[in-house]
Amino acid sequence: MFTGIVQGTAVVVAVRELDAFRTHVVEMPAHMRDGLEIGASVAHNGVCLTVTAIDDDNVSFDLMRETLRLTNLGAIAPGQCVNIERAARFGDEIGGHAMSGHVICKAKLVEIEEAPNNRRLWFALPKKVSRFVFEKGYIGVDGISLTVADVRRADENEGVEFSVNLIPETLLRTVLNERSLGDEVNIEIDPQTQVIVETVERVLASRV
């Protein structure tokens, strides 16, 4: 379980490619490695990955075929950074919302609105997940727990576009500061919202 409160970014120092499989080697700062062991779960851009090797400050993670297909981690090159969050522990403060690290799809950045002390980003969502996104609802964007600011209907594929507002601390701490138009981010839908929507849809369908 994760909370969507990103602890910082870490640089990917090496990528080892195999057939439909890759290993990321990430340089993790000392404060992020405290107590870290092989087999532990660490979220990269919101994707739950398992530690497979630790060599001083270099930590390795394996990415399977489905992870490469569904997320933006397959496009990561050495020298780029990822958002990092260690798994939540009982007793920790939960400042975001409960997240599983299971990315449901990617969304494309389609508009950037700049303001003196914040930034608003608009993302385009595919139709299959657009029904789970509501104003003021929770959403995970590259592993960051954010509140949906606004939702508007998109022409392409009858999906929606949604916006989030970013304060300076979020821009400083995460890779969203580096995102530009056309970039893709990982999306995790709030699981409680997903369950409620799907339950209501099933009940209504049974009455037809």
C-alpha cells in the first residue's frame, strides 16, 4: 500500500534490456534506503516494483511485460528521474489517499496553465476509465495523490480531460515539474471510486 505522498525523485543510472523485460537500476539517496531490503516494494512513478538487488546506493527493480505495456516506465532512459515512494507502514501518517501501485492506464499531457504560485495541468484520459474521474475526486498521477480540479469532455475517443493544480512543493519534489506537452503519465484510479461506480453500473444494468 502507498499513500501518494512522493518522498522525492531518484535517477535511473542503468537499464538492462531483455525480451519483453527490463531491469532498472536506480540511485536512491540514503534516507530513501533506510531499512530497505530485497523483496521490499517501492513505487516508481506510481508503479509498485519489487527490489531485486541492492549495491550500496544502487537499487535494482525488474519490469515485466505488462508493466512495460501499461506504464511510462518502458520509455525511461538512463539519466532520467522517477518519483519514489516507499511502501506505507502501520502507524505512518497518511497525507494522501490509499493507493495500490497498480497503474490502470496512461494519460497524455495536453495543456499547461501557468500562474505565479501554481501550475494547472490538463490530461486526456481514454474512454474506458473516464467514468471513474469526478471533480474533487482523488487520482494518482505518476504516483502522486492529487485532487481532480475540473473535468471536461474531450472530442477524441469520447474520453475526458481532467486537470490538477500543483503547488510549488509538488513541483519541487516530483517529476511533474519536468513534464511537457505530449508526455504520458501513469494513472491510478481511486479504488473506492472504482468499486462504487462499477457496483452502481451493475445494479442499474440488472434492472433493465
